[in-house]
Amino acid sequence: MKILNTQLPDVKLLEPQVFGDERGYFFETFREAWFKQHIADVDFVQENQSKSCKGTLRGLHYQLQQPQGKLVRVISGEIFDVCVDLRCDSPTFGQWAGQYLSAENRRQMWVPAGFAHGFYVVSDLAECLYQCTDYYAPTDEHSIKWNDATLAISWPIIPEQALIISNKDANANAFSEAALFDKPSAISSVTKQGNCDAN
């Protein structure tokens, strides 16, 4: 597995070695011991799959009391995958990383706990798989508006394609109003609201 850097040092792209012949191909998508040694010493407890049509934007989502690290990959189609650092004490606080993940490039993105996550579908359809380091907790889910002016994420929105987004995501909090993580290392359950310097 090849490790590729992103705009944020803690967010990594993983690119597999593919073995192909006239029958097709084979590649390893995950090896626990290797991941713990080279990426993060975490355990995955839940795996999710989603299917979305072109123009769908999901995010930006995160959990506070049960923060989730996510290993995201695409098994059909292509997405633009985005994460935002919400850890107040992090040197990259408030910064974002975005990468194209597709069935063709077979890349995975590691999004650590303490980040908000979302994606935009650029192909006709896209199916995503993501492993999580904690369980989904509906009462602990938070969202930040996808087009927040402060974050200024450069989404590759297709001009002629209508944006498909849930009401919840369309009415998400601004970054300035969002609950944030105090400590990047332990990911404290104690949070601050909005600007980290204000409290």
C-alpha cells in the first residue's frame, strides 16, 4: 500500500498495489497490522455503504461525544471527498482537504477523529464504503454548512447539474457557530462553541 500526503498532514490517501491479468485484477484493501503501524493505531467497529446519484452532496458531518475516524473508499463511480479539521489546538484547525476517490483510482482517504466529513458525487452514480472507529450515534450527529464562507471549500460543483442535498445539511450550522473539539490528541468530549479563542 502506498501512502500519499494531502493538504493536511493527518489526512492520508492510501493507494493499493494492483495485480492484474487476463482474468481481471486483485488488490488488498486493508491490513490491520500495517494500518496500525503506518497510519493510525485504531480499531474499526462499523462499516457503512452508501449509494448516491450525480450532484448529491452529503456533509459536512461529525460526532462529538463519539468521534469517528473514517477510512473512505469508492467501489463504483467517483466522488470529491472532503474533510475539515475541527480540533481547536491543531495547527491545521479550520483547514480542509479534498481528494477525488473513484473505483478507477482505487484510493482510500483516512479521515481522523476530530474532523468533519462530506463528499460530492461527480459521476452518474457512486457507491462508497467507509469503516468507522466508533458507532453511528444519531443524537450525537452535528453538521456544518457545506458552502460556509469561512471554510471556503472549493467543491467541483457541476454548473448544469442541480445540487441534491438533504434539508438537514442545507440548514446546517455555520462554522462560526459549530461545536468544536478542544484537544486534537485525545479528542476531548468537552467542546467549545464557534471560535476557539472566544472561550
